[in-house]
Amino acid sequence: MTEEPLADMPGPRSGRDAVVVGGGLAGITAALALADAGVRVTLLEGRPRLGGLAFSFQRGELTVDNGQHVYLRCCTAYRWFLDRIEGAALAPLQDRLDVPVLDVARPEGRRLGRLRRDALPVPLHLGRSLATYPHLSLAERAKVGRAALALKGLDLADPTLDTQDFGSWLTAHGQSARAVEALWDLVGVATLNAVAGDASLGLAAMVFKTGLLSDPGAADIGWARVPLGELHDRLARKALDSAGVRTEVRTRVTSISTDDNGRLSVQVPGETLQADAVVLAVPHREAHDLLPAGALDAPERLLEIGTAPILNVHVVYDRKVLHKPFFAALGTPVQWVFDRTDASGLKHGQYLALSQSAAQDEIDAPVAELRGRYVPELERLLPGTRGAEVTDFFVTRERTATFAPTPGVGRLRPGARTKAPGLYLAGAWTATGWPATMESAVRSGVSAADAVLSALGRPRPRHLFEVEEAA
């Protein structure tokens, strides 16, 4: 906290004040959108940095992302966010979807398959890739095509989809255990943070329909070529400053209430802020603890939303061992591997980051145990590692990385509006229709800002990303 009282901030007054609680992507988005509409905004974040769960830290000379984050061309809200903070050039998209897939169970020289698209309309854009995908039999490939067409026919607005699990649906549509492992879970685990049997059919259908069956380029992959902190902290803070947002880190909110004049009071240590609107953009369990009485009909539902972990394994070699920017793996505990050498600032050798989603069985495993498991697996996958020295090995753990996308979670996710006048919710866990992704977080921030501006009678900024608000 600065010594200057937050309630006496300098600068021109808009006649309306908003406080955004939480400096992740949802909170940053809401703050920018409100400031762009002329609202005077204070953004409060308990951590010493912005970015939420997509951040960087220093480890010696390395700049390390806590986990590997990617987005797709269909993530139009996150792409808007990158444009808004002037960071799009630092996180480019592939020209065309191309995912190398290594199957360690196959003989060397025959392990590589690829999932890539052609410049053809949906669904022909994936036809050649599927027809030649070596990790499935000819019969399995044909059945995958039929299941994809059935998936394309599902109505995402049908609430019954949320009550079913994706794994059972796949089995009912002729998908073998091998097809689930080599294709459906290859994509689904990384995007949903759950295996098919644990995932809501509604959320899985949304992922596959939007990413693979909506537009030929929808699944093209983008990722940051710089540390995430460069985007979600430094550039985001620069954009907030330029928009006139007062940003305070290391400032934890202890309570939110309504005062005698009907305005909202936000309590931080040693100070109370008054606001016409508050956007609560924190994790769902923290939001539950801060909600004023009566803000939601059934606030206990927030505590019913489960969480799912992601484990990231970081391995630094004394030489180059991987000649691709990333790959996915089959027949091994390894899921996705990314080359983070340049982004981390490493001058010699190569730095690989393994992203392990749905990591419930490993999230608390000791580092030595994980090293004993994953270094040999990389040797099985990458011949170049066999003569290389591991110069550093460490892990990062996000035990509550995402909400768990289990069947029935849809009814638990609230919209932006609450019953407390002036109080709104944002976060990837709110009712965006998306799983817990950067895209969902940004969409939630836009929805919350739209709801605030509507209540305050202020026009929507022209450049704000168009998103249908989840009421």
C-alpha cells in the first residue's frame, strides 16, 4: 500500500467509482474496460504482481513461467486482450495447426505422428491428418470421424449435456480406449484439465466444436515467446496506468459491505474504500468468503465447485535436445513438452517445460521422485537427451489451477450479476460457457464490465470485445 489514501486518488473524477478486487486476467480486463468507459477504477491485488495464475518468477538467471499456457485462434477474447495491452506480437499464433505427437511405444523412426490442418473447409480441413494419423488403426480413424460429426450436431445450449460425462458419450459413439488416449484426451486433458470420464459433456463439446469444428483455423495454437510476466504484469500494468487505473498490489481485501448510503465499502488493512460498483475477480472460494449476505441465492454452491491441479516439470540440459517448439506424447506419463529456452533467457543448453494436467496423483510427489520418473521418460522420447547432462530440475505446482469441469458444474457457476446492488463477479469459474482458460477469464471480465456499465448508465467502449454476457 502507498501512504496516500486510496479514497483520495488524484486525477479527474468521472462521477463514478469502481473497485476491482483481483489482478488476474479477469480483473485486469474488467478494470481496463471500465476505465475506457470513463469510470474511475482502483484495482486491488493481494500478490506482489499481476497476472493471477499465469505469471513468471526468477530462478537464478532463468525467468520461469509457473506453467505453460497456450491459447487458440478461436480464443477471440484473449486475442483482444493481447491487442489491448499491445502484446499480440509477443505471443503469435501458428500459421496453421501442427502438433507433433510422439508415441514412445512405437519403434524409433516410426513414433512421430502429426495433427495438422489443411486449407480446406470444416470438416475437410482435418481429413488428411486424421486419415494418415499413425497412432490409430484404420477402423479407429473412421469411427473418430463419425464421432466428430455427432459431436458437431450437439446443441451447446442443451442443459442436459452438462449432466453427462464425456467419456461415456465417447464410448457410446464407438471410441476405443486407444482413440480416447491418442486423440480425445490428447486435446481434452490439456484444455479441460480432466480426462474424458471426469469431464462434463457440455464443456467438452464446447471445446471440440469451437476449436476443431467451427472454423478451419480455430485450433491454431499460440503461446508467449516471452515470459508471461512480461505480458500479464508489465504490459498489463502499463495499459492500466495509461487508462488511468490506480493499481495497488500487496493489498488484500478483508470485507465488502453496503454502507448507509447504498454505496459499497471495500475494506483493506487500515482503510475503507467507497465505490459505486465492485467487481470481485478472485478464485471462487475466496469470492464465497467475501460475498455480502444475500448476494447470491445459494452461495454455498461456490464451495461445491471442485478444483483440479496442474504440475509443471522443468528440465534444463547442457545442450540442445529438442528441435521442435513443442510436442505431445503418448504411451508415457509425459503429456506436452515445450522449449522455453529463449523465453527464459537461458544462454547455454536447452530448457524444456513439461505441462502435466489433471495431475491429482502427482501434485504432491517429492521432487526427487518426479525427477526419477520424468528424466528417464524424456530419454525414451528424445534420443538427444541420452548423452546430455541435466543441469537443473525443478517443479512448479498449482494445486487449484482450475475449477474441475465435472458433470453438473454448469449449474454451480454464477453469472456476472449478484443480488447485491453494485456487486459483480468475474473469473474463469463464472458462467462463461468455457472451461477454466485464459479465454474464460477475459470473457468474464468483459461480462462484468458490461454489467457495471449498464447499471451505471454509461456507454460501452467501442473497441471492447463483443461477448454475450452470462446473466
